[in-house]
Amino acid sequence: MNGGPDSGVDPEVMDLDGVDADVLPAALPGNLDEDLSDEPFDAAAFDEDEFVGDEVPFYDGDAFSVDEGELLPVLAVVGRPNVGKSTLVNRIIGRREAVTEDTPGVTRDRVAYEAAWNGRRFTVLDTGGWDPEGEGLRASITAQAERAVALADAVLFVVDATVGATDHDEAVVRILRASKKPVVLAANKVDGAATESDASMLWSLGLGEPYPVSALHGRGSGDLLDAALEALPVEPGLGHLVIGGPRRVALLGKPNVGKSSLLNKLAGENRVVVDSVAGTTVDPVDELVELGGKTWRFVDTAGIRRKVNTASGHEYFASLRTAAALDKAEVAVVLIEAHESITEQDTRIISMVVESGRALVIAYNKWDLLDDERRHYLEREIERDLVRVPWAPRVNIAARTGRHMDKLVPAIETALESWDQRIPTGRLNSFIGTLVAAHPHPIRGGKQPRVLFATQAATRPPRFVLFASGFIEAGYRRFIERRLREEFGFAGTPIDLSIRVREKRSKR
């Protein structure tokens, strides 16, 4: 099969600079003569510079490097709503990662970020506004903040110095004392020497010295971090395990499709806030989950609105964070409401995953709400609206009840296996040679281009380069891609097909 006498591939091989290939066979057989103006392909005199066209995409793989596990101490940042916790978190980690807006209640879940100060690494847990008297969504946000304190080695309690200690602040202090965790008090929004006296009023909370700081401008942040490092133990009691190895799975979909419910069901706990109000999740939330005997890193993301430019404030930045989470993921599970019609928004999200080059699994959620009539129409909608991704594995689940959750991991594993798949160059050229001999490119203007040879330039996703004697039409490219899938599988991954065309050389 790999370059034998009956394979249809010349066994002579050559090196190709700039292309990651095992071997490159010589010209593939052509059952029809190519354009008479083309010179015969000479394998021995091959020069890549003779070919022009699509650039071979390069993938560096930095986002998927494997780091050794390390247990880092955890600093939980807590406080009542709108005191500047997320702004302070961004100041600590040195980048604008947490979504911020001058509106109470933007942060809902506990979100972990890695930080470093004076050579020490630690994990920062951003939390939603702590409201001991809150109900509904606010109660769920408070529960996440309390859970963050339970998981932390030390607590950074943020208070608005311009407002002073409120009843809610004092209620939070009582809970923090009961936790018996080291607490550092941050008096935020102290933007100058004139307002430092406001910070001194917070001694009344009984938590020790209040550190005046301006999260927005960075004033006093160094002293605050020094105090936080003193509170953090050298050997973390609980800690947060930082691992690069587990495969990364992003949960995507429109708002209120059930992404957070799915993550909670997979994690076996209320890891993220779930509410009937669309747009509850704002920041991407990572969680290590044990499934099928393996550890996975699932990322819950904010629901993607119809158009990013129609969003404003924190919704706009949440959309950007979702796109960034997809870039860091290896496979995306796109959730679609099975009991509702497939929308343009659903297809746009799927297109975003395909264009990003990530592996894809489509999960039809809320399957328990389906009846026979809707099931019939759903199949017709899939054939009509998802014609671009017939290769994506489908799973029918109910995140609320946990129905068919066992089918999710096999589908993810299938997609990742295809995403990593590499076809030996000899086998690839044998297949392409047989294919183009049986189904040659249509003749256009008296010319018939032919594929000279092919190679797989990269994986994640699979990227193929076809070197041809002339321009290959889009329809023929799609035909080759379809036959590649029929022969080699590639279920759950997009395929990138690049064409390099041999330039005409002037006759001497």
C-alpha cells in the first residue's frame, strides 16, 4: 500500500522543506494528459518554489503543552457586590481577564486565575457579590462565594472605603471568622492621600489593619499583595492543582441552553450558578472532571449572543472571553435545544468552532422534552441547517436529569482521536492517485489540472497540502475532502485542504 509496485505511486521519495511529512512520493498517475503547455513533472528536480497558492497553515500547539501538576495556594477574593473585586483580581494577575463593569452582580461564579508576586505563584479565586440576605440568583452567587472561602487557604476581603462598613460587610465578617481562615482586609477605591482616612475607619470590622488600595489605578497593590503572601501558607492545606495535561473541552451554545447545568451534572456538584435567566454565566469557568477513567478540563462559557456588536458592557466582554476560551480548548461541545427549532445563532456558533479548527461534538440538550412529532422535524432541520457538519458526532442528552451522559465522553474521544490523526504520506498518495485516476478533475478551457502529490502538513486539525499542475476548483476540493472522510474517518474534526499550483515557466 505504501509505495509498492501495485500501489500506483512511484517509490522514489524526496525531501520537502517547510512541510512536516514522512516521505513524499513522486508524481501521482494521471489517466488523462495534462495541459500540453505544462512540462512533465520531474521528481528528482522538484522545487517547492515552483508552486504557488494557499499558504500551509502553521500550528504551534502552545495552548496544548503538558505541564506537570503543581499544587498552588489559593487566595479567595470576596466582598459584597460592586466593591471592585474583579478589578482588583485583574490588577493582581496583571491582565484584564475577569469581566468588569460598573454594575453590581456582573460576576456570578467562582473563577480561578493563576497569579505570581515576588517569585511566588498562587491561585486567585474571583467570586460574585456576597449578599447574606439575597434570594434566588443572589443566593446562588453567595453560595459560590462561601464555597470559595471553604476551598481557600487565605481570604482577601474587599470593602469599599468610600462607603465604609455596611451591615452586609459585618455579616460577611462573622462568616469569615467562623471559617477560621487568615483574612486580609482591602480598603478599595482609595485613589489618593485625601481618602486614606476613609480606610482607617475600617479598623472597626475587627480584621486588623485595612490596606488602602485603588484596584483601578494600582495604588497600594504592592503592600496588599505582600500581606496576602504572608497570609498564604508555604505548603497549601487545600490548594488548587494546576495541570496542563487534561484534554480541554469548551461548552458552547446560545444563552440558557443548559451549559452550566451540564457542567454541574458532570462535576457532581453545583460548580456554577444556574438560573432560568439567560446570560447567567459571564466568566468562563474551568473545572477538572473525572469521566470514563480520565481527567478532563471542562470550561463553561457565556452564551453567545446573536451578534457580538449588538452586545454592550459586560455582555460584550463575556463574548470575547468565550472566544478566548474556545481558542484554548481542543474540542468544543456545542449544545442545541432539541425541543426548539435550530436557529441561525446555533449554526453561527458551529461555524465559529469549525473556523477555529477545533474538534466538534454536537449535543442536543433537553431531549427529555421531545415528542415524536418534534423528533421528526428535528431530523429534517439537521439535514437542512447542519449540512456543513455531517461529520460531527451527535449525542442526545438531558443535562437536568443526567440522561445519556455516558455517551458524551465516547463522542469527545472520537472527535479528539480524529483531530490528532495523521495519515502516512505513502498511503495518502496511494489513495489520492486512485481517486484522481477514477474521477479526474473536469476539463476547463481545454486544460485538465492533475494532483502531482499530497502530504499531511499538520494535525490538530488535520491539514493537507495538494501540489497540482493547475488550479483545483472548489467543487473538486470538496469532493476530495468528502472522499478523505469516507476513507479515513475524521469524525468530529474539520479538515483544512490547501492547494499549491506549479507556476508556468517560460520556455527558452
